[in-house]
Amino acid sequence: MAKEYTDITIAISLPDEEADGAYLNAEIESIDNDGETTYIPNIKYYLRLYKSGNITVVSDFSNFGSVGLTTSGLTASIPEDGEDDEYLIFNGSNSSNLNKAYRSNFAYTKIGRAYDKNGTEVNPTLAPTVGFTEVLANQEIYGVFQVTYTTSYDLYYFQSDRVGQMLIFFIGDYT
């Protein structure tokens, strides 16, 4: 029997991935596609594009078929239903990074104890910056924190017009 589906590869590109906290990531969520994880040609499917607040331009294109913005500014609670919990680890610094850019509703629970650089037990305060992944502690610490928060994303459609390997590109620029 011949192959009747399309394989999807998503490529993300930023001019300098370490610059100014720039973050760009695409994910295909089965919940957005009625549980489907196999992509049949000529059927429209969806993916989420997560980005930091300093991303100003996103170019999208594919090697065949089509891709385009459907809706922007949607939100999701992290962790999402069925996903693993998210943890921040501070290893002698005052900063750590979330998996996605923060939008609102940040909460954290210390797992066990946290210590400062002198080995003194501390109860630090953590604060994220809206639109970015970085979370700052009020001092340099060693500790693990379980976190929840709300992030935002843009919903894109993709549709292959044939069987084969579809490559979807997102190229971002930042300020």
C-alpha cells in the first residue's frame, strides 16, 4: 500500500537566537486538530506559534501546500491538560527560563528548600517579565520551583497539497 499522508517538519529561524531573549517556537497540538496526528493531503490542520514580545516580524512559508495565520493572541495555561508539570531550576544564579513566554497568572511552589550562595535557607521571590521566558529571583539562589502561568500564541493553518515531506518555515526578527 502506498503512503497516503504527509510528514511535517517545522523550521524556526532567528537572526541570533541568544539575542535579547528572543523566543520563537511552533508546536502541533492534537487538541487543535480534533486529535489527529496523521496529516492527509488537502485537509487543513493547525499549529501554534509561540513567540517572545520582542519578535516583530514572522515570515511563514512552506516547500509545498500552504501555511498562514488564522488567529493571533490566543492563550493557553501552562502546564496544558495532559502535559508534564513545568519546573524552574536556579543553580547559583538569579535567573531561569520558562518553556514559553509569560503572559499572565504566574504562580510558583518551592520544591523542598532553597538556599543562597552561603548555604543559608531562603524564601526567594520570583518575577517573570511579560512577553519573555526569563524569570528573575530577588537574589542568587539554588532551588527548584514548580510553576504555572498563562502564555499566548498565534494559530496557523497548514495544508499539504500532496503526499511527501512538507517543510514549514517560520523566520522571525526582533527589536
